[in-house]
Amino acid sequence: MPQVRHINRTDSSGRIYCCLRNKVVVLDKEHRSLFCAGCRMYAGDAGGLGVECLWEDVRPVGNPHLVDDPEAELRSNQTKKIPTKPAPPGLGAP
Ligand code: SF4
């Protein structure tokens, strides 16, 4: 699965969606020093507009994936696709 570059630009309240914490957070000094500084997903500061996070994404998103609405991104990330296997022969629907 490809590593997707998520370019999280802060919204009008300075918030972004954080994959590590799986929540919307204010991207302030505290979050950067307590979480981003030690995060393996950290991939840049989005040109000073937010934070870039690199992680495997099961959703059909572009790469890079530009995020301007952290609440929508949070909701979208709560719907995980579960891979399904075809039923073994004889166990399928009639
Ligand atoms: S770098 Fe890590 S801690 Fe910082 S916003 Fe991205 S996922 Fe969250």
C-alpha cells in the first residue's frame, strides 16, 4: 500500500486532523513539540501552512492528499474498508 503525503493546512481556527491521535487538534507549539517532533509520520510543515504527514491510506485519495477541512477528514477516516475474500466454493449465495 502506498505511503500518501497528507498536506494538512490549518483551518480558520488553526486546527488540523492528526492521524497519530485520530482527532482534530490545534496545530500549536505544544502539539508540535509533544507529538509532531517525535512522530514517524512527520514529513514537513506544508510550506508554513500546516503539517505534512506520511502514512498508508486505504481510502481512494490522491497523493499528495490536500486537507483543508479537518472535521471532514476525521469523519472520512472513521470509515475503514475491510478487505473481503471471495467465499470458498460451495459457500457462496445460491
Ligand atoms: S506529524 Fe504525526 S503528530 Fe503531527 S499531525 Fe501528523 S500525525 Fe499528528
